[in-house]
Amino acid sequence: MKNQIGTDAGKVWKTLEAKGGMTTGALKKAVGLTPFALYAAIGWLAREDNIVVSRTGNQIKVALK
């Protein structure tokens, strides 16, 4: 499972690099991951201090640093 999370984190990274910051809903559609896989990948990138996560109301936005 750890390898899959790392692979998914790479997909999220590449998508954010190409398209810029986006909401988790838009990111989920763009990358095609399940909610669990998406949030695991976001957690991986956050732990490595590679992303910024912000919240406005019910919207969560993720962007590369």
C-alpha cells in the first residue's frame, strides 16, 4: 500500500504542477483517484512539505509550494 500511495502522490504532484492549485473535488476528477487514495496522497505530499492546503468554507484547496 505504501508504494501505491507514493505513486498516487506523484500523480497529484504532476497534476498540480501542470494545472496549478485546485480544490480537492477538481483534483479528484483530474487525477481519477478514490477519496481515500487522494487524501492519502495529499497527506504524503503534506508530510514532505511539498504542498499548501487551505480551507475556505467547505472548499479545501491544494497547491504546490
